[in-house]
Amino acid sequence: MAAPSQELLRSNPLPADTIQLSVTRYDPAQDAAPRQQTYEIPYRDDMVVLDALNWIKTHMDGSVSYRWSCRMGICGSCGMNVNGTPRLGCSVFLRDYLPGPVLVEPLPNFPVIRDLVIDMTSFMEKLSSVKPWVISNGQEPALAAGEHRQTPAQVEQYRQFSMCINCMLCYAACPVIAIEPHFVGPAAIALARRYDLDSRDHAGQDRLRTVTGSDAIWDCSFIGECSAVCPKGVDPAKAIQQTKFESTLGMLLPWGGVSK
């Protein structure tokens, strides 16, 4: 008899008392290569992958290393590969992977510090390079004059790109990062776009030079995996394509510039 499909299992999950997690274990100071370690844990229908890892760490193996903080899909700390797809550990239910096992690995395209913990240094450097903050031209009203207000329409211009939580799932899914590690990357470009579209900001040309220098955005082949895995609907692929258009517009039209 053929094995049931994953779609059938999701719609009619099998009753389970336990489930197996195969977790990557790797300590660069001691191990020649990563290995998988399997844990069998009690199963509940409301458990997410992060719950399972916390159960393992509390009751079975305190040496398992991973990041987590809010457990609410907001902080972006618990990014990991779950059955080969970049996901937030706090947002993916074990019931979607019955009968198991569930393969849990560190996010690809990053150096591994230990087990599921990755080194974020390269991402933070790329993020900093696009200056993800409002840069004024010095002509705004003084703070004592009150808020620098925006209309709902002005906020809506950049709202989608402001939802990024720096979880780095898009970097793990990006095929360009895998072969061109110096590529600025989806999240950094999306946040650059967020500030370019902010009516209070006046550093659009400076950011545009950063993200277009050394063919930075042109490395993107528009496969769209970054947007597919984004847990917040930021759509980094859209931001990259808009930035490509913006940079081309500056070359073709005499006024150029970043639109507000």
C-alpha cells in the first residue's frame, strides 16, 4: 500500500503519542563536521518546533543550542531550517509534519557557531551599510515644535517594507547568497527601500549608491524565494525590483533621484 501523502496527513493527522526530531549538532571547536541527533519526545497537537526544542533542552539534553526569545513570531530569533525550509521555530506546528521525523537544521548560507546558532556578523554589516534609519536634511521643525507628522498615505508607501523582523530567513533561502556571499541581500535592500520611501528621509541617493555599487542589486536573479519564506509578508523581491527600476530611472531621466 502506498504511503499517505503529506496533504492527507495534514488534513487527517495520525494520532501520535510521540514524535521524533532530528536536530543538527555541531561544535566547531570539537567536531569535524555536523551530525544529526534524534530525540523522541511527547507529542501534543498544539506544539510548535520551538516547544519541542525547549522540551528537549529541559528534559533530555541541556547542551542543545539554539536562539529564541519572544515565542510570538515577532523577534525573529528562532529562524531555522525545518524539513529543508527556512521557518520560524515558534510559528511552525509539529502536526504539519506528522508522522515525522522532523529535520531541524541551522539556517544555510551562514557560518554555524554551535548546533542551530548561526553567526549573524555578515548580515549585520550589510544591514548597517544601507543606513536603516531616517536621515534628515536639517530643515525639519525643532523637536520642541512637536511631531514630524505623516499622512496615512505617506506611511502606506513604506509600511510593507517596515515589517521586517531581521529573522534572516530570506538570506537562508536566497540562491544568490549561496554563491555570492557579498551580495547585500534581500532584507537589507528591503529596509533600504523602506527608508527611501519615507517622506522624512533625505538620504535616498546615498543608499541607492550603496545597494547598486559593485552590481549589488543586479546579482539578484528574481527567483523570489526570499518573499516566499518571509513570515511577515515584507516581499523583499518586490523591494529589489523597485530599487533596480529606481536606479535605472536615475540613469535615463535628467532629474533622476529617489521618489517620495
